Amino acid sequence: MITRFVDYMQFSSKSLSAMNCIELGYTTISPIRNYAVGYRTPLGIRVYFSTNPKNTPLVIASGETLQNLRDYGNTDSQLINWAFEIGAKFSRIDLSVTEHATEHERDIFTMLDVKRWVSDGLIESPLISGGMRGIVGYAPKSLVSDSSDTIETIYVGDMQKRGSKGIFRAYDKGIELGIEAENVITRIELEIKRDRAQVTAKMLQKDYNIAGNFRARFNVSDPVFERIMDTPAIELKRGKGVKNKEENEDLDKRWKWLIEAVAPSLKASIEADKKEGRSDRLARFLKQSGLSKAIGEMVEKMADKALERKENELIDITKELWHNP
């Protein structure tokens, strides 16, 4: 049996108020970083408020909370719709795909399949550049048929950039729950962050397609993955601003390094060459880096702008003289 759900939601909304939470009798909970007050609804949705007006009220619905909502007849789609109705801006959304072994279905995907996806280079995702890290643990002997190590969790992505890039993880849910070995439950989850989370939530609001959205950001060229997803990847339609922001993140970091680390060193080298009366090394550097052409184009543009300003000034003066002879 295969299930596909949203497993975590986090979004901010200016429409929420602490007073309303108090009036509804929500339980007070411990605060979190940047938020001084927290409340929990009867089904587990957490709402946080800050004394700093710059911090918009934050809403968190964990996997357990979302399951509670589903058990009470609510759906993920209803929660997503409600969130956007109150002006939500999503900062995180997790998608999960889980396969449970049943009496009639014993051949399910396992952690060994996930490891093979990575080792054979079958994954198509920006996260794969961050590498893979596996947590190998020891399950109780009563849960395994032998004494071999059992891979509990595999992460794909850069853990240091998880806060901005997100992460993929796979784990044996059966071991986590402490159930018998024959009741295998394997789960894969995709943690989507920041602007990507907002885009994904919008796509889910339009069409609640967990597998299609999952594959849009983490795809695997493998029959096993095809079977558990059973749907093609959706085509993401991102706003120009979101797309540019994603594509320019690495470029911004590169320029930061050039300005803060390379520029001072280059300046010192140029000064040293001036004292020695040399200019050949700077000329080679300018040519090799493409700066000669860039500087020439920049000077040309500056000259054109200066001429344009001059012409505009003459036109303005002419108009003034025409109306005031």
C-alpha cells in the first residue's frame, strides 16, 4: 500500500492574532527562536507570535498534526486553501511517499533501493550536489532476521544549507515505530524551503498532486521510483522574481567572495607592480578575466549617458527660452 501526503507545513500570516488564540482557549506552549509566545490548537497546529513587529505570526503543522487533521475528516488541501485565504507565505513544506508491506504486497522498495539510486547516479535534483549521508543504526534483534547493521536514514543534500535549500531523506518507518521486521514501512520525504515552498504550496492548491510535485524537484530514473510515484513530474511555473532569485544565489556568493577576498589582494598586487614600474601582469589579468572588454563597454555606456544628459539639458533650456522670450 502506498500513501502520499504533505508531512509538514510552515507559513507566516499577518491575519493571525494572539488575542484570538486566547479567546479560543488554545493551549500556551513554549516559545521558539524569534517568537516570544506560542499557542497550540486542539488538533496540534502551533501558532507563534513575536514582540518584534518585523516577525510575522508563524504557523507550524507537523506530520503528526496533519495526520490528526486527516483522522478528523480534514484534508491537506483544505488546510492549504485556508492558509492562502489568510494570506499565508510558506517557508517550508514537506512531501512524503510511504510504502507499507501488506499480506498481499511483500515486494516494496527499501533503503537499499535509495542507496542504489544515489550510487548509480539515477537522481535528478539540485540536492544531489550536496552528497549523501547515511545514518546506520542497530535495530533490536527481535526486529531483524540477523545481526547485520540496518540502515535507518539516508539524507541527500547539503546539511549545512538545509535551512535554505531543503533536504531529501529516506528511512525505515517500521524501525522507527518499533514494529516487527515483516511489517516493513519505507518512507521518502522531500523538505522544500523558502520561495520553493511557496511555489509548491500554490501548485498543490491548484492540483493536489504530491508525486508530481515531488518529482518536479527530486526525480529518479528507476522503475522502482516510477512505480511508487505512478505519475509524471509536473511542470513548475515560477514567477520571474522567484526564478531569478534561485538562479542568482550562487552568483551572489561568488561576487561576495571576489569583492571581499580577491579585490583587496588584487589592489595590493597592482600597487606593488606600480612601485616596480611593471604593467604587463595587470594587462594579462585584465585580458584573461575579460575585464578589458567589460571596462571598455562600461566607459562607452558612461560616455553615452553623459552625452544624453547633456542633450536633455539643452532641450530643457530651449523649452525654457521658448516659453520665456
